[in-house]
Amino acid sequence: MSDAFEQVRTRMERELGESGFLDTRRWLRDFPQYTAEIQEFVLAGIEQASAPDWAPGEREAYDAAVADGIADALNQARLRAREMKLGARIAAVARREPLPEGSTRNYARALLMAFTVYRLYERIPWVDRVKLYKALYLLEEAVGPGVFTSFEVTAYGLFDLDLRHAEDDAEDRGMRAGWIELDPKKTEDRSDLFLPGPKAAEAVVRAPDYLPDPPLAEEFLDLIAGFDGWTLAAWQTIHAVGKALAERGATIDVESVTAAIRAEEAWQGNKLGFPEFTDDGIEESLQHLARLRLLPGENISYR
């Protein structure tokens, strides 16, 4: 057993002694580098248990739970490593100056919206307006094409209303070009699901002209496609308030983020009740944003 694991083992023994239960999934998630040692510790405890302590099927169920926990921990470790690698590239990309208002900017916005729909849909074929708009915000922050710079605070988060409501802007222009379309199979709770249009390939070919680093954009969208729209909405809100805190040299933590959200008049009663904005949810979002270098890790303090 590794010497470096001793402190973790001592804490696990204390938890087991005090509560009679060991949250194996949490230990595997928090310390994936000690997966083998944690598994050995758990299995040693199982081996010491006398046979009558196991109800029929209980031993098999426990072994299955341990295996699931190890798999979950490994997946989380891979995600963290992937985010850190992308973060290093995000920190190095040369972002472009915002494009001025006009036809070129509108064209670029429609093109990159279609490119984003295509990439998100390719990974998980469920792209609603919430997920799409939050992805566009995060794409701008990560890669910096200089076209999605009109996001404003509204009651439900940060939205670029011009994406949908301005004359000849992204949605309308993309649909006329055949780059995107709305799923005709609408439902009451999901009336706007976006699909790649019949000419989506055209947008995918042209989009790199408006991206500082096209491969980075593709990999970033592939990563965030794995999260649902409400998680990305939390990332967007927490990024916006965290960025403002960092610009003032303030510490970014659960308390300061919560206070900033509560202080925003447009969000009164509209944010902190969601599960993504619990203390654990905020801290998890901060960890993702720090690994991706979308917020400065040196300003972030974890509990």
C-alpha cells in the first residue's frame, strides 16, 4: 500500500468507525489516483466479514457497486485530464477583436451558430435553445471568434436577444441558408429543438474562416456537448460573476458567487433555487471553469 495513501486510509477508517458506512463512490471520485488502494481497502473489509453478515445477493451487489464506483471515478479522472489539456490550449489561443456591426458580423454569427448546432448534435442529438445559446457564449469565451459579444443579463440568465430577434441575424439567416432548421416534432415543453439543416456541411466548411483555432473549437464543443443545457447555463452565470470578481481582484468562491448572484436584481428568486446553484453545484462549476482556464484558478478558493 502506498505511503502517500496512508492519510486517506486513516480518514476512511475514521468514517467507517464513526458511521459504520463507507461512501466508496465519493472516495473514488475524490482520489482517483488511489483507485487500486481504495479497492483493496474495501475488498479487505469484505473479506473480513463473516458469511452470515451477507444477505442473499448482498455480496454480489456490493461488489457491483464497487466496480461501478471505480468506473465512475476513472471517467471523472479522464474528464478532468481532458479539461486541463483543453484549458492549456484555451489559455494560449489568440482571440480576435469583436467584429463590427454589419453584414459580415451577421453572416459570421449565423455560420458559427450552424457550426455549433452541427457539433453539438453530432455528439448528442438534443440541442434546445438553452443549450445552444449557452454553448455560443462559452465558445466565445473559450476560443474568441469575436462575434457572440452581445449577451446581456435577463431574468433567466445571459442571453443575446439579437440571435433570434434582430432582423437578418443568426437563427433567421441560418434557416434561410439551409444551415439549421427546427425539429418539426415539437413538444409542449421543448418547442425549439435545433437540427443541422440540409446544407449544414456548407456551414461546417466555411466556419473555420471565422475561428482563431478551428480544431480547438471542435474539441471544446465536443466536450460541452456532454452536459445538458441547464448545467451549461450554470457555467455561464457562474463564469460571468466569477469573471467580474476576478477583474476586481476578489476571491472567487461559493460565498462570493452566491452573493453576486443574489445581488443581481434581474435574478432575484430566479437562480439560487435550482440544484445547479447549491453550494456543491457552484463549486463543481468553478472546478470545470478553472480546469478549462475560463476563470483564473489562482483567484478561486474551494471549501
